[in-house]
Amino acid sequence: MAHSFLKPTVVVDTAIKLLQREIILPQLVWLNGIGDFAGKYQDTITIRVPARTVAHRRSLRGTGAARNLVTEDLTENAIPVTLDHDVYHAVALTDEELTLDIYDFAGQVLNRQIRAVAEDLENGLADTIAGANYSQNNMIVNATTSTMWEAIVDARRKLNDKYVDRNGRVLVVGSAVEAAFLKDDTFKRYDSTGDSPNSALRDATIGQVAGLNVVVSDALMHGDAYMFHPTAFIMATRPPAAPRGANFTSAASAAGLAIRWLMDYDYSATTDRSLVDTFVGYQSVVDPVDGFVRACKIRLTATSVAVSGTASVTAASGAGNTSKLTATTNWGEDVSSKATWVSSAPAKATVSSTGLVTGVAAGTTNITASFDGVTSANFAVTVT
């Protein structure tokens, strides 16, 4: 085999270090790197997250029952997490590539594979954060570019009122919120150097506001920001078992992350195949009594929405009968699947909840999209 000089344990140790270096959001939440998923019903385990504890008081010099102490159990919330995705990147390398082109396997191959896996883990966690039930306890604050500071203070108070631990809280923001902060003279900026082994997280930390580190994530919608404690979200990973047919394979876990690397050889195509993967599951933490309270969403509301796309469809079914429109905020966010779409003349053409226009009868109709409380200008569609 072309890669007989590679030791699987060395490769996978390099892979896990690269993974830690590339990710941002997973370093800010509650991680479970291995977990006992083997044999679990529907691939689900229970992860225990520390619950809030309450102290008691008694009067001094009391008598009888007044002197009795109330004992409390140090409880943990049991949160089920299901492994439901296999995040992977596979690549095929011919003998010619291995012999003539690949001189640094870690840099030219493994690093790129790890980056792809890291981006998918990042996006999956971002979807979990964005999809949490913030409305359950009104853990949402709207803001404008001139009221970001007030919004941060209000979000901080919401977490305080729910007794969420202050230690470890973080503020993760999209690019539009980042720009609003960087243009604000009251924002405390600093050179985010330091000793963090995670260069991606270090580089993404742009400063502090209200005592919180501000971290930028490109995986978020541009106008979204989230203030949360690490126990608000869980990401669990587990490396798949080593297949018996692969001669070069190993798995590793570190800092709550787990990954597998394997390589085999397809002699019929004289090709090596390298695979990096992990099983992953995500969950937002809902407290048994209080519900979802460990995170607060801050929305930098859009000031305009624009509709674009093909302005003509046909009434006859078949090719040309539909047209997909796109709704974009002034922050550059594609909100087509989140906006409220309206057709002024549905007898001429209808529009779906995702912006798909379908011709019904010859004529014209005006299509609008509403998001963040603002409505786009009319987008005229002609039906022929």
C-alpha cells in the first residue's frame, strides 16, 4: 500500500488536534466525546447537565423543629441525545497522485478533510442553536444598530432572572451584529491573541461587551446573536467502529470530540481511499421545571427586504409554470424559507411559503415578502 509508512494512531491524533483547531461553536457548548451509545434504544443516551441548586435559611437560637435542616440532593438534569448523523469526508487518491503529487499527507489531504467535517459540525450546531424554543419563556430581544447595547443588557437580565450561571456565558454573533459592534465606540475591542489552543475560536473572538466575550460565527444568520451558558446546548460525538476490512484505521477523542480515520486500497482502480468521520447528535437543554431558559436570542432586525427572481411564468402546467423567488434582507440574509409570502392575485398566480410562484391564469400579480416586521416592495409577475 502506498501509505504503509503512516501510523493510524499518529494520523488520528493529528486529525483530532486539527478538528479542535478548526471549530468555533462546539468549543462553547456542553460536549460528550464518547458516551455509551452502544446498544442504546434508537441510538439515544442520557447526558447529565448540572441543575440549579437552592439554599435554605433558618433563624439562629430557634428551638424544636426550627432547628432542623432541610437537606437537598445535588441534582442533574437528564437530557436525551440521539446520534442521528454520520458526518464524513471521503477522498480517493490514485497511485499517480500519491507518488507524484502528495508530499505532505497531513497538509494536503487530512487538513482539508478535517476542515470539511468541522464545517458540517459547526453548521449542525448552529441549526440547533437557531432552532431552540426561545419563545417558550420570551427569551428573545429585538435590536437596531443604535440599540445593541441596550439589547445586550436586556438579554443579560433575562438570563439573570432565570438564575442562569454567569460564569462561562458567551455572546455569539453573526456578521451584521459584528459590524454593528465594531462601529460602536462603546464596544471594548482587544487583540484576541492569548494561549487558547483553538486558533479558530481565538481568531473569532473580537472583544467584550457587558462582561461577555463576543465570538463571531459565519454559520449564523448575519443579524442573529445568541447569549448562552455552555449547558444550554449539547453536541455528542462518537467515532464509528473500525471495519474489519480496513488495514489502516484508528479513532481518538479529546476535549469532548471524537473522530475516526481509516484508509483502504482499491486494487482494481489502483486507488487509496481516505475517510474521516464521526457520528453526531445535537440537543438544546430544556429544564424540567423552567423549560428552555439557558440562552437568549438577540435579533438585529432588518430594515428592508428585497424580492428577486424570474418575473414571468406560464399558466399551462409543465416547463415554465413555476418560478422560485428569493427574499433577501438588507443584511444579505436569504430568508426565503422564513418570510411570509403574499400574492395580490392568487387567481392569476399563487406563491408558496418558500417563494415558489405557480402560474394559474393569464394576467399579472404582485408578490411581496415580509420578514422582521418589514414588507418588500411589490414584485410584479406576469402570467402568460
